[in-house]
Amino acid sequence: MSLTFLPPPIQQINSEISCNAGVDLYVLRLDLMHPWVNGNKWFKLKYNLLEAKEKNFTTLLTFGGAYSNHIYATAAAGNLFGFRTIGVIRGEERLPLNPTLSFAVQQGMQLVYLNRQMYRQRDTPALEEYLRQRFGEVFIIPEGGSNLNGVRGCTEIIGDAMPTTGYAYAFDRICVACGTATTLAGIVLSLHEGQRAIAFPVLKNGVFLAQEIETLLTNYLASDLPAPYSSPSDWELICDYHFGGYAKVNDELILFSQQFTQQHDVPLDYVYTAKMFYGVMDLLQQGFFCRGDSLLLVHTGGLQGNVGIEEKLQGFSKI
């Protein structure tokens, strides 16, 4: 397994829809950084791994569902950087293991299952103490890497995409799918004046994330962690493209994702990026963006999860 992480390329999307809207469209391909530890997951893990190493921890413990991108990436990163890993999985064990959990085990991760009632207590001191008593001194990373270390890593996502000497274009709007809001918070802290972040929650009734974002930003700026700027840039949530809720998909979304991949050679994951890309293309047709705008869509990886989604979809004929 390679320790080499490639700089994420920026790919222009030549679309009739964006052309008609007078908007330039680009994709930041975080999915191409590494075969297994890619997307926003690498950025959310990076400083957690460094802190664990600095404090001489040898075991990482984290949380996720049975198809979790975070579990997948943590298992691979632990193997890459010499950590033992424990994955606390929501729900009961189901055999045979699905592709996500099979990969995690292949990378050396020990799987532990918690019923949903106990799993809901994953961020409480009581459960953390129970896990430490059971497994010893472990470095606990919250579900999805959603902590201040995760935010810190995400402040670096846009760095290579911003205009530097000799760089030909800037971006007015940065668009990203939103689950825990950690990625958005990091991006918001890294943008220049005049730029705006637009987040597309993949959960139903995602407006609640506004408070989560404000809390993350407040806590981060109050910490001793480095921030590119002393105040966050403008941001907004667009909550109309969740397709029924987290990990919910329908034929329309699947068809859109497959057609987009065929036309632009950009594979999308159904849980996150497909919903955000669908939303952006729909808003372009509605005239939501200003003519002359330049949009950067952040591809947050997660393509491994498509296997699990597709296994559940029976009777859908792929184009």
C-alpha cells in the first residue's frame, strides 16, 4: 500500500448547462489523492494521526456505520502509518461482511459492534470510559473525524485550488456536500474575502447543521489551533437535495450520477457527491448563480460506498 499522496487535480467540466448559465465549472478531485485514504477523510484524519503519534498512542479507536467511508479510511490509514485500529460499528454483526467491513478487516482493523441505543452514546464520557476499560489506552477519533483536528485538516483542502503566482483562475463559490459540517467549517476558515461556501446537506431537515457549523467555527477560533484567517468567510446551506435523507437514493439520482460519469469522466458517490452535483446542476438551470461566476465543486471521495448502495438496489437497470 503506497504512502504517496498525490496533489488533487482540478478538472474543468464542459457542460451545456453551465455554458448556458454563463458559469465556469470545476471539480477538485480529492478522490484521486490516494487509492484508499482519499477525499475529505484524509484531511479529517491527518491531524488526529499526528496527535496520536505525538502522544505515543499505538491504537486508534473510532466509530461508524457498516458502510462508513470513515471506517474504511481509518483502517487503511492505520495500516499505512503503523497503528492498530478498532472500529466500533453501529448495529449487530451481519455475516458475511459487506465490502467496506471486509476491507477494514483486511487492513487489520478489529470490529466491535454496539447496539443502536449504546451507539447513540458514542460521544459521552461514560461510553469512552467503558471503551478504554475494555481496550486499554486508545486514541479515540469521533465518528467521521468530526473534531477540531478534523476541522484543522479541512482548512487545507482548498489551498492548492486557490490562485497563486501563475495560477490562471480563482473561484467565487466553493460547493461541498455536508454530513457532519466538519469539512465545510474547515473550508469556510480558509477562503479569501469575497468567496462564499455553499453546502448541500445529505441529511433530511439539514437546516439543523447551521448551529453545528457555528459551534465548530466558534470552538476552533477559540482554540490554539492555526487558522488561515481570523474570521470565517460567508457560507450558506441548501437543504433541498437530500433525496429523502442520509444514504437514501432513487432512480433519478442514480441515473444522473451514471450520466454525469459517462459525460465528464467524474465518478460520483451516491451518498454525498452525487447529491451535491445534482443540486448544483439544478441550480444552474434555475439561474441561481451569477453569470461570470466560477464554481469549484469539491469531490469528497467515498466511491467505495457505491458498492454497498448498488447491492441494495435490485431491479434498476444501469444505462
